[in-house]
Amino acid sequence: MVDEDESVDLSFGLKGKVTVVTGGAAGIGAAIARAFVANGARVALVDRDIDTARAHARNRGENVRAFQCDVADPSSAENAVRSVLTEFGHMDVLANCAGMVVLAPAEDLTSQMWDTTLAVNLTGTFLMSQQVGRAMLEAGGGKIINIASQAASIGLDQHAAYCASKAGVRGPAPGGRAPSRWVLPDGQRGLSAAAPGARRPHRGHRRLAACPETWPLCRWLSAAARARARCLVARA
Ligand SMILES: NC(=O)c1ccc[n+]([C@@H]2O[C@H](COP(=O)([O-])OP(=O)(O)OC[C@H]3O[C@@H](n4cnc5c(N)ncnc54)[C@H](O)[C@@H]3O)[C@@H](O)[C@H]2O)c1
């Protein structure tokens, strides 16, 4: 298995681009935020965990601000987007990274586990995309990057709710299953979905390593490598 891929060319700038990163307080979201700031973007860290988001913002200087938000709650999403607009004036990129997983055999999964997973991963992605997307359409453009997963395409043991949520995230993106309205008037694509494989360290990494045939990418990716890929998507 290939360990990490740090080979993506980052010799371009996102100077001044206002980027909203949900789930920006941890993991892939935090890595994406770091990569965007390093490339000159101004970043709004939107997260339920406001203390950690604020700590990151303090460490990364004046181009980063933290905003409290539960992406699964419509009024919380609306308020957060309004606050970002007040702070930054406009939004160029949205990276929907907030997500969660609960592991349980399908026969033991409670309806609460199912509902919570779909509320955060799928409804939260929609709510944030809708709120930010409206402002982008008004401003004439923008990019929305949704983080799906390999779990959108394959069945992973104990991931029934997670797989369903990520298949939903992939659905509306170009190349997904549902037609997308998120195409800008000039034909520019405004929405994309990334379907990463497993990040290391990862809760299920031992199980995945034991059955690589169920694992399309068959490689670990660092959060930083994923962030580089997102930068490329945002620039395109
Ligand atoms: N870790 C992996 O290997 C992997 C693989 C494929 C896809 N993904 C997807 O990438 C995204 C990030 O994964 P990660 O492993 O970095 O996660 P993580 O658990 O490290 O971080 C998730 C962040 O989202 C925030 N969050 C959770 N629920 C929220 C809510 N309701 N409102 C606002 N913020 C909320 C958390 O506070 C946290 O900061 C998720 O969508 C995940 O499904 C992860």
C-alpha cells in the first residue's frame, strides 16, 4: 500500500478567496483550512466545536475566523452563513467537511443513530450548500466541494447509515446520480464531490487493512494530501 501522496503541485494561489470550511476544527477540514490559508485564502472555520475552531483561528492569524454552527440545524446554518458574510463580505469556496460516523451492525443500528448520521452528513451538507450557494449565485459564482467517501460506492461493514449518507452526498454532484441545479449560469460547474478513501489514523483502519479488496483506493491518504486535492478543485 502506498503510504501518503504529497506530490500534488501547490504552486498556485487562492489569494483573497473567501473559503468556508465546515468541520474545520479537526481532521480533514482542519487540513483543508491550513492548505487554503497557506495558499492565500481567507478562511471561515465553521464547526460545532467552537472552542477548538477558535483556538485554530487564533494560531493562524487574521485571515482565519471561527464560527459556531451545527450544520444539521437549519437556523444554525443560516446564522453562521450570515455571520461569515458580515465578516468577509462574500464567499468563493465552500468545503463541506463536517461529518460523523457511528459503527454498528445494521441489525443493531438504532433509528436515532441512523437519523443523526443522515442529519449531519447529508442534510448538513445540503443546508450549508443551499445557504452558501444562494449567496454565490447572487454574487455570480463560487465552488462547493462536498466530501463524500468511498463508502458512497461500496458497502462497508458496520457503516450502513454512513454509506447511505455519503451516497446521498455524491448523488447531486456532476457524475453523481441526480441532476444538479448547482450549475452556474455561464455553464461553469459550481458543485463537486470528492470521495476519499481512508485517512490514517482512522477508526476502521485495521479492519480495512485486513480486507483491501473491498477498498477501492487501496492506499492511505494523509489529511494533508487530501487538502492539496481540494485546493486543486477550488482553483479549477
Ligand atoms: N477520516 C476518513 O478516513 C474519511 C474518509 C472518507 C471521508 N471522510 C469524510 O471527511 C469528512 C471529515 O472527516 P474527518 O475524519 O476529518 O472527521 P473528524 O471527526 O476528524 O472531524 C469532523 C469535524 O466535524 C465537526 N462536526 C461534526 N458534526 C458537526 C455538526 N453537526 N456541525 C458542525 N460541525 C460538526 C466536528 O466537530 C469535527 O471538527 C467527513 O465528512 C467524513 O465523513 C473521512
